[in-house]
Amino acid sequence: MNIKFMAMRKIVAMFSMALVLISLGSLAVKGLKFGLDFTGGSLIEVQYSVAPQLDDVRTLLADGDYSDVTVQNFGSSTDVVVRMGNAYTPTLGDEVLSTLRNNGDVDVELMRSEYVGGQVGEELREQGGLGMLLALVIVMVYVAVRFQFKFSVASVVALAHDVIITLGIFSLFDFEFDLTVLAAILAVIGYSLNDTIVVCDRIRENFRIMRDTPPTELINDSINQTLDRTIITSMTTLFVLLVLFFYGGESIHNFSLALLIGVLIGTYSSIFVAANLLLAQNITREDLVPAPKEELEDDMP
Amino acid sequence: MLNKYPLWKYLLILLVIALGVIYALPNLYPDDPALQLSTQKSTTVVDQRTLATAEKALQDAGIELKEAEVTSAGGTLRFNSGEDQLAAKPVISAALGESYVVALNLVPTTPDWLSSIGAGPAKLGLDLRGGVHFLLEVDTPAALKQRLDVAASEMKNAMRTERIRYRSVEVSNNAVMSIRFLREADQQAALDVLEDQFPEYVYNTTDSGNEFFVDVSFTEAASAEVEAYALQQNLTTLRNRVNELGVAEPLVQRQGSNRIVVELPGVQDTAAAKRIIGATANLEFRLEAGLDANAGDVDTLTFRDGSGRTARLERDIIITGDSVSDASSSFDENGRPQVNISLDGKGGSQMARVTRTAVGRNMAVVFIEHKSRSRFVEGEDGKVTEVRRSYSERGIISLATIQTTLGNSFRITGLDSPRESSELALLLRAGALAAPIYFVEERTIGPSLGAENIRLGVLSAQIGLLVVMAFMLVYYKVFGLFANISLGLNIVLLMACMSLMSATLTLPGIAGIVLTMGMAVDANVLIFSRIREELKAGLPSQQAIHSGFNRAFTTILDANITTLLVAVILFAVGTGPVKGFAVTLSLGILTSMFTAIVVTRAQINLVYGGRKNKRLFI
């Protein structure tokens, strides 16, 4: 089996660029729908013994002294999440709970309540962004040392591509971006890098063995040789992620979603994007295999 | 011979696996819901008699007890279910009285032979166990202001002694004290005196033509010191308070320059916890002002009982709550709540000195609460920011005639409710906060959500494992079986490492383990597809195995080290549950490298090694 991946490189490049542009556009125009961790505010999750009418819950809370209340189901019809913009008071959670209980008429149990101050959220956003950049820089340095600079550019651009598209999808479809999603994105960087390194490793090896093959063909062969492994690892990872997505519970729903998207894109990018970028930088055998040393010839009598 | 490990290598692998199994084993024993009994005072101890009282009370209430034992930290009462545990808490508290602290806890059921070699289950995070997480910020500007307030009265004294006439002394909220003079000569004289006596401050002089000012502020080192002291003092106080709350395994930790994390696992009554942790109440004892007192030395305060009565009190404070060495709440002969107070040596003699000359006069107990009000202000750039203003509320609890010279133990009455008296006693025992604090983050996780999270986590781990194993078996046949055995051992080793490091397991942490399962087979996939390639290239099976492992090794190393680097960053950036994810991910990478490379190789060597060109089922 030998698929001519590099024959499609122009089309694929256009496709990737289109995705990145759409993502960046959406991020610029719509932005991300940040969760409580990043925006600050209050959230209360409760569980009813009997599924309530959300409108009734809203009416009940509208009578109270709360601002910007949103009421949503959370995973099941008996689980309800109430978010509000109220300034924090230590008793807010209990007040809301007793309002919802409606003088003990309704059986409601508090599952969790969260409050995050605005300043904390802002710091976390900064820290998260910095963490992501730091991860990219460290990866770049490591790959440059272990491989070569052109590989490091290729893998970092491929990673940025994965991150931007994953973020873009979150922005486009209004999926909530909370702290666990940030963790997922960093894990995607790790995963996708893992994939890319395997391909790059094979390309490096082949440059040493297959001396007369032109770079395009050589890279194509390398991708085909690792294709089996790329697909199998992606599949086992996707399997467990699907399990987490469906069985892991609502609180890591978006986390598994981000990983699912990221792993899919990461697999695509390690096949198409990284290799494509190597070619775009005119990678040659000399970049990897040191030129024969001159001193040896000097020693000749 | 190719593909043979020496015997010691097999033995070493077996040893590692055996250790892994032993240290992972405690995680299979579920924790018992329990009540932890302890005492705050040295005079009372938890012994067999205490346990007998408790057991009797439980018997009367019809609650079944699983086991009771005296431990080094107090006593432990184990129950069969969480409901029994919750029902038992008020019963035990009532039976043992106030001198014992009763706390909800989960106690491991690790068998003795395991705990004797240091094995124990992994710690569960708040999201799996339920509990409260607070992030508190210390109001350092308020701490600076409080310190300046104290300095202001000292400076006034110093200027009075030197007969320097000042008009007023004001301390602003941004920690600058401004002393106003009418004559430039006074300003200069004051500057000389103050600079000489109070060198830890920075002095600036300004004038507005007819008025002259000396502005006093902290030197950078002094303000840093005040802030550090405030944080340290608050940490100590919070620890005391949390201990008084009787929470098992609480966490009180500094975070950054001015924040404190408090985590209370298993706490049910979050409202009470918040009230006590955040309380900034203190007491002041003052004499009532005489009729001829100078108006400048008198404060008029209202009573806290809501009657609207007021009293004129002297500004001078005899002692504050900081001098209290012990306090307990009880009821007076009329059944009203009271707080019995013992003072430390210094406070006692101060109290005696003042009251000796004041028999027949009235003394007031003033209750102070430092509070902060937050307002949202829209700035010029349209950004809404939160502005906090701190203020103090003072109210008189009681005003009583001094009958005789007071020593170092007495009682105060006039409190609203038994709850107020017991909380006041607790706060006096635990000490006052050096600076106000406010909550910047709070997360409460109910116990049922915790149990649900565990159930979901375990379920997805089981399904995930099954799916991956089935797939590997179908795709790689016998070699798939080797990989599956390695994968199973990987999870055992991972759990053993988590338990040994007593790392905290969270829901994202479990997700990390599940993700590791998917990724851990990667190393084996890399090796196996190499072996297949080599076989296809016509290598005999032994050579194919050998070179498959060798050539895949650097790839695996590079790929895993980079992932590890990212996981470390994740650990540094993340908080709470996310940190748990980073921990399981990085440990999983390390253990999977061992199992996928070494353990899989050992199995293959055992089965195929050293024989001639056997057909490989791969």
C-alpha cells in the first residue's frame, strides 16, 4: 500500500489554511464561551428527585433578588445548573437552595456550588495562555536539539494548527471552555506532538538509509510506513475518549470532547501538515546527515 | 542467543510487579465512613471511657457501630454506612459535650500487614470525596492601614511628650498617614522627633501656604514585612480555626504572595464553615467614660441587642481578645448563654491594674467585626472592576458594673444565642485574624456528586480497558495478548505509584488514567508494526523481534519525553483537579514505557526467545 499523500499537498494545505482562517475568524469575532473558571461568577448545581419544568425554576428565581440568572439542564433532566452574576456572599448557595425547595415542597439536593472571583478568573486566563505558549516554545527547543531546526518549525506549526482549530471549533459551536478544556488542549499538544515525532523520526531515519530517493517521495514513503501505527494508536485513543465522552459524566464532557476533536485533528496534521511543512522548507539530506569530515582527507599521505 | 533475558532480569521484573501489586492493593479496600474524636485541651483525653460513653449513646439512639478504637490522634468510630455516620454525629456531640471535637472522616480499611509496610490507598480529591475548597485573599492594604492606625497613636504620644502642637492625624485607606500642623516650626520639630524615633517609615513634607503636612508611609521593606506578617498570622489563625471545626485531614496552605487555600474534605455544613473561617470578630474591653471626660477621648457606641441604646466609652482599650488564653461557652444560672474567659498573664495583670482603681465604674465589652463591602465600578475604558472597602462594626455586648478587681478569669454575658456564644468562644480561642480576608473562590462539592463521580470514573475506566484490550487482541493476536498483560500491569503500577506518592486522585485524574490506556499501547503498536515490517522485509523471526524493539526504542523515547514535558507544564499551570490530570498523565507515561518495552519484551522472550524461526502470531 502506498498512498500518494504528497501529491495532495497543495489541496491539503488549502484545506488546512481554510480551517485555520475560519477558526481565527470565529475566535476574533465570536470569541470563546468561557466557563465560570475564567469569567468569575456563581454557579449552583442541584438535583431534583423529579424532573422540574425549567420555566418554573426560572419564575421561582426571578422573584428572588438575583441578577443575570440562567437555568439549564446539566446532563439529565433532573440535574439543573443555575448561574448568576450576583456578587459573592457566603450564604448564596444555601439561599438559592432554599428558594428552589420552595418551603420544602420540592425535593432538591445540592450537588455543588462554585464561586470564582473576577480577578481569579482573569489571572487563570493569562496563566492558561502563557502555559500554552510555554509548551510550544519548550517543544520547539527540544525538537530543534534532538532533530533539527526545520523539524522543529514544522512540528510547532503543526501543533499550533491543531490548537487553533480545536479552539475554533469550540468557539464556532459555542462549547463551553473551562479549566478542564484547557487541560485537554495541553494534552492534545502532547498527543499530537507524539504523533508528529513518530513520523519525523521515520523521515530522519529514511534520509539516512534511502540515499537516492528525492525528498517528496521519501517523505511519502515515511508516512506510509508509519500509517499503520498512526491509525491504530489514534483508534485506541479515540475509543477510550468516546467511552469517557459517553460514560464519564457531565463534568468531563467538554474535556473529552476537546480531546476527541484534538486527537482527530492531530492525527490528520501529523500525516499531512508536518510533512508538508518540511517540504515547504526544502528539507534535504544534508540537513540531517552531517557532511563528511574534511580532516580525514587531510590525514591522507 | 538472541532474545533471551538473563535470569536476574526476569527476577527484577517480577520483583517490580510484586511491589506494584502490593502497593496498589489498598485501593481495593473501600474506606469506612467514620467519626474522629479529638480534644483541643490538654486536660481531657480520648480513652476507653470516652468510647464507652459514645457507644452507649449510639445504642440508645439505635445506630449500629462497626468498630471503635483509640488511636494516637484520638478515637475513631467506624460505621457501616454514610447515613449511620451522619446520624451519629449529633448524637455523639451531645453525649460527649463541648470539650470534644467530633469530625466526619473516611478511614482506610487497609489490612495491618499492608499498612505496616507503608502501603495505603491513593488520596481522593474533593471532586470525588465531596467537601469545600476556599481561596481566600488577605486584605494587605487593610493590614497596612491597621498598623498605621497603631503607629498614629504612638506618634501622637511622642509629639505630645515633646510638646509639639499638631492639628490632626489622619490615616488614609492607601496606607498614608497625614499629620497636619499650623506652623512650619512645628512641622520641622515633629519631623526631627519622628524620624529619630520611628525610623521604619518614610517622611514627606508638603505645605499649602497656611497649613503644613508631614506624610508618613512605610518603607518598602517595612511594608513587605507587615504584609508577610499578616499572611503568616492569618495562616496560623486559620489553622487553629479549622482544627476547632474538627475536620479530618484539612488543608490550609499559602498560595502566592497574599492568598490562602483552605480545603475541608467531607464538610457538610458549609455555611458554618464559611462563617467561622471568614469571621474577623474580636473583643475590646473598655471603661465607660466619666461625665467630665474630654469629648475627643470618648466614643459613643450602640448596643448590639437592637434596642438602640448607646453608651459613651473611653477611647483607651484595656485589653483586646488577643489576650485571651482560653474561652468556653456555657449557660448562666438563668439559662442565658455566656462565655467564660481566661486571660494570659500579661492581659490578666493589665486587667487587674485598671479595674483596681475603677471599682464601682462600668466596664463595656465591645464586639468588633471587620467587614468589607464590594462595589462594581465601571472604569473609563468601560471595564467593570470590583472595588472593596473595608470597615469595622463595633457594638456593645454588655455593660456591667465592676464589683471588684478583676483577675485573669471572668465571664461575659449579653449574647444573643447559644450559637453566638459558642462561635465567639471558638474565635477567641483560635485567635483573631491579623488582617481581614475575603473569599475569592469557593467550590462546594456535595457527597452524592463525589460518589457519582467515582462511579462514572471507574465505569469508564473499565469499559475503556475492555475496548482497548479487545482491539489489540483482534489486531495483533498473541502479541496483542502480551500488550494487554503489559497494559494491565501498567495500570497496577500507576495506581501503586499514586498511592506511594500519596498523590491526589481527581475525576480528570481518572480521565488521565483512561487516556493513558489508549496511549500506553502506542509503544507496543510502534514495536509491533516495526516487527511486522521487518518480517515483511524477509528477516527471520528472531532478528525481526530484536530489531523491531531496537529501532522503535528511540522513537518511543522521543515521543514520550515531549509528552512528558507538556504534562509538566500542565502541572505548573493547572489547579486542583487539573493538577490531578497532569499527575496521572505523567506517571502513566513513565510506567507505560517500562511495561510496554521491558515487560512486553520479557513475555516475548519467554515464549519465543532462543528457539529457531518459530512462526510469529502477530
